[in-house]
Amino acid sequence: MSLSSSTGSETQEGAAQPAAWSAVGALTLGVFALVTSEFLPASVLTPLARDLGVSVGGAGQAVTATAVIGAFAAPLTPVLTGRFDRRHVMWGLMALLSLSNLLTVFAANLPTLLAARVLLGASLGGFWSMAAALAMRLVPPASMPRAISLIFTGVSVATVSAAPLGAYVSDTLGWRAAFVIAGLVGGVALLAQMATLPRLAPTSVPRLAGLIEVGRRPAVATALLGVLLVISGHFAGFTYVRPVLEQVAHLDVKAISLTLLAFGVAGFFGNLAGAALVGRDPRLAVLGGATLIAGAALAIVTLGQFGLVAALALTLWGFAFAMLPVGFQSWATSAAPDQAELAGGLLTSTFQVAIAVGAVFGGVLVDQFGPLSAPAYVGVSAVAATGLVLALRGRRARLAAPASCEACP
């Protein structure tokens, strides 16, 4: 998931009208509903697979379907809807979210579940490609940092609450009840946006031609490769984390819920740490997050049979992962300041591709080699991403050295 920058005309529009904080709040609620729905399968995967009569790896492809469609929806939604009032587009995307959760509640087989998650992918990719640009039209330029921070709060709260509540609700009321709740939240978000979003006529018709040029820039391409490595690893492991906690750590449902809650709470503080590091260098946030994830994965693979170790390692994992989105976003957009919106769109698509690759590969590993194979892959991918960032920083230092020496006496 990634938030892109807006155009100059959008910023001027925001300056010309009073700040519409209620509308920004409604977008935040939409983000919360989307991220909650996106993360729910990880916390209900075991009972969901059992109820639909498929393997855990097969059920995990619900994450893949969402990610694949989201990867295409992110750059295509602004283009295909470029001539429509942006509030109507957002309403449509939230309606797709509600429909997705409704279909999931009544899914009787894997194809129906996958169809529902396809709708979620369209909603997710489209929403993330447009949310920040719309927020920039709702507030004056001076209020932009606060508005973007508020939108990210929706991600943080969903990260904290979605997984543990999903696990708890699925155990007490059934996994379908978790998606009923997610659908209700999406419906509330839709009503809030209908009540608060003003008319937002399109300011320009986005084009895809510039995507190739931006993606070929070395710094942007390196950031996208880093996303593919570490984000695919994360979702290969996190999608199948419940089987690890059940079959390796032998935790009961209550302990699993508490562990997932700790994962989410740690992620809230990881967001803060990542933002602090981005102020110095976005790559530091990526480097720190990837390194900590590698350490957490190693602990789970080697000592995961001890429940406390597994819980603490997953908590560290949650803290570390939350550092990555803000780091990668700042990295990509700072590498292409003249095309920040396109860089943000590429990052969103790459995130979704990485999620899909991780969910597919993680499912194959779990089905073939057991639950610990997924966190093992997490560690390998995180180490590779760490090496990539270190190599890039070393290359930048070597390139900067001759220039600095020119001024030497």
C-alpha cells in the first residue's frame, strides 16, 4: 500500500477552500475498513480452509487474488475514471469493498471466495492510488502533513485490531462473522464519505506513458526490487502465521489472539520509528525494518517451539514491518520528485505484486515442507533486501567521494 503525491493544481484547490477534516476522517475510516478486510484471512485461515474443504495453502490464495487485482487497479483506476467526479469514484470503490465482504460471508467454496477477494483487490488498489491526492484537495498545503498522518492512522489501527479481533471472533462466532463485521465497517465508511466528500471534479486525465520512464530510473528501480524482496517474504510468512503458532508453538486461540494483538501494537510504534528514520534517510527505515525481520524469522525457525519466543519474535516482526511502507514510499518518491505521483503508483502496484508472490510461494512452501518453511523464506528475503540497501548506500558513497575530494587542498 502506498500514498502518492498530488499535482500542483490539486494543491492550489486545497488552498482555495476551507479544510474539510470530516472528509479526511471519512477517508481514514475507508482505509481502516480496507486494511481490516485485507488482513482478515491471515487470522482466520485455519477455520476458513477447514470449512471450505481446501488446504491452508489453497485458502491463502485469497490473499493472492486481492494482491494481483490490486496491482492492476492501482495505476488503471485513475486513468479509467479520469473524467468522473472523484467522490463518485471513491463511493464506488467503497461499495465494492462492502460487496466483497458480503460475498465472502456467503462463500461456499474456494472460487466464490476468490471472486470476492478480486472485488476487494479492485477496491484496495483504486482507493490507495487516489486517497492521498484527494486528501491534498481537501486541506490547505500547510495542513498536508497532518492530513496524511491521519490517513496512515487508519492503517495503524487496522494493523493493531484486525488480526487479533479476527482470530477471537472466528473462534467465538465463526470466521464468517469476522467478515460481517468488516462489511459493516465498510458500509459505515461509505456513508461517511457520502456525507462529507465535496464535489471533486477531475483536474487532469492521468496517463500511463510516464510509468516506464520513472520505473527505469536506477534509484526507483532499486526501491521496487527491495519491495519485491522483503514484502513478498513478509506476506509469505504472515499469511501462514497461524499454522506456525498452532502447530509449532502450540499456542491456544487466546494466546494466538494476544500474540497477533502484540504484533499490531508493535506495528503502531514501528510506524513512528520508521517516520523518524525517514527524516534522515528513507533507506535507513528499510534497512532497519528488513534487518529486524530477518532476526525475528531466525528466532521463529530455530526456537519457535517455545511459545514465548515465538510470541516475542512475532512482536518484533510487527514493529519491523511497520517501518517498511513509509520507508519505501519516501524512497521512491524522493528518487523521482518530478514524477512523485507516478512513482507512488508504481510502488503501490509493486507492493501488490509482492503480496501475491509471497502468498503463492508461502502456500507452496507450507503445503510441501511444513509451517516453518514460510518464516525461513521470510528470513532469506529480508537478508537479501538488507544486502541490496547496503550495496546501494555503498555505491552512493563511492560516487560522492570524488566530488568531495575535488574541493580538497
